[in-house]
Amino acid sequence: MIKRKFKNFLRAILLYKVFRHWIVLNMISYKIKPSILNFCGAKIGVNSYFGNGIYVDNNLSFLSIGDNFKAGPNIQFLFHHRDMKVYKKGFSNQDLKLIRLETIIGHGVSIGMGSIILPGVKIGDGAVIGAGTLVHKDVPEWTLAVGNPMRIIKEYEI
């Protein structure tokens, strides 16, 4: 039990003190970042690269990334949202149910700087996400997606 509490404490320090403060994260080697995310519950493939200043939601068990992944700086990964279907006048945010959804990113995906990946999104193998893109729906394999809101502008030949 003490071992589990220590591991949870260490995860909290890594996520909230290291990943949330980009100045500290910039000092960490790019080779260590995927290992830290794996330790905290994410499933990260081999040969993955994360730029500086990434933001990850508090439950990394909802993140799965394939091999040869590349992410530019200032990417945000979100894994939950509030259930707005029951929202009405007089409600508090605390009254709304929290919905957690898994985010799946395929092999060979590249994400440009400043992009935001919303909960429940699946990005197919070989997809390229342009800088500043708000990914709010699934991205097919071997496509180029850009914009806010996101749109597919090119399909690559295999």
C-alpha cells in the first residue's frame, strides 16, 4: 500500500510540477519525456518525440500513442469534458457530470505546434495535423488536417 501511495505521489509530482511548468520541462531531455508519460499511465510507442510546453490532462490512462509520433511545442491533450446536455439556468459547473474519453493517436502521426486535441478523438496512422489546429473529430489515416475548426485538406497516397 505504501508503495502504491508513493508511486501515485511521484506521478502527481511529475504531472503537476514538471509537465505543467514548461520551464522545467524544457530542461528534460526529449528522450525522457515519453518514459515519464508511460510511467504516469499513458501508452506511448517507441521513437516518439514531444516538443516543449506540452499540456496533458490529469488522467493519462486515456492516452494511447503509436510508434514514430512527433509533436511540436505547446500541444494540449484533453481527456474529459462536462456533460452539457443537462445544463440549464441556475446550474453550477459542479453539478455537471464529468465525461472521460480515450484519445488514440496512430503510428507516424505528426502534430504541429499549438494544436489542441479534444477528448475522444482518434487520429489515424500517418496523419499530419497543422499548427494551431483544434482537433474536435476523428482524423482518417494519411490525411492533412488544419484549422479551427479542423478540416481535412489533403489525402496522401499510400
